[in-house]
Amino acid sequence: MKVVTGEKEFFKEIAQVKFEGTESDNPLAFRWYDENKVVAGKPMKEWLRFACAYWHSFVGNGADPFGEPTHLYPWNAKADAVERAKDKMDAAFEFITKMNIPYYCFHDVDVVDYTNDVVENERRLQALTAYAKQKQSDSGVKLLWGTANLFSNRRYMNGAATNPDFQVLAHGGAQVKAALDATIALG
């Protein structure tokens, strides 16, 4: 797998992590997982389809109910939502390719910040979908799954598809449609 970086390298001095076996003393090496080792007729990489979860690795801010965020990421510096999301995606694909992870997965709102305007949200997601498609092409990393996050925003406190407020239901429907379009476009 080719390592893919953006204009800025976020994980400097970290080389691509490779299998080195149980005798390796390299803290950034696979000792047991050899993706090419054949087990029951298939290589391990076909049995274990590892994916990097976007939210868990690049979005969660480390805050708890009693404190402020503790994870202050360098890819969150830009003011423009789309440009900030591109930096986050650059960091994600750099990490994913350095770790030799063949797949990634995401929630729509983890890829790019959303507003209350469904048209603007779809525009933003389409811009990042095109960017992700290029990153996938450059790296060979594939999308395992993508989905709409219909639970984190307070608008969904009474549900999304089951919400008694038609405005919320319509917003959720538009969000699902945009996420499906993005997921299909990314294969």
C-alpha cells in the first residue's frame, strides 16, 4: 500500500508499519499479524478486514461530561468547514496508509461538520466525497461502510424517522439520502 499524505504531514517520522515477526523489537511493527500468511486456504487479510473508524480516530475530542476537550488536533485549525475536513481527511489517509489498514468507515458528520441547512450539508459532503474518492484512488484504501449519524445532534432527541416533528423527519431523510449517495459514490 502506498503512503498518502496531503500538503502537510501530520504523523512525521512515522514510517509505514509492516510485519516483522515475533523477534522484532520495533514498537511500530506487526509481530503476529502477517496479512499474507495463509490460514485455511486464504490469506489473513481476507479473514480479517480491518477498518479505521473515522470518528474514533480523528473526531472524538476526549471531553467528558465535566470537562472541555482534551484532544486538540492539528487538522482542526482552519476556519472553513470544507478545508478543515480536507485536512482531517489528509491526516486520516496518512494514518490509514502508514498503518496498512485496507478499509475505513465513517458517519457523514464525522467527515465534515454539518449545519442546520440540508442543502449546505449535502454540498459539503459531496465536496468531501470527491476528495475521498481521489484519496482512495491514490492509496488503494477502500470504504467498508458509510452511514448517516442520526443520533448525535440534539434535533434527534426524540428519534429521527420516528420523530413526531416532520421538520426533523425531513432533515433526517435528507441526511440519509446524502450519506447513501456518498457511500455509493465511494464504492
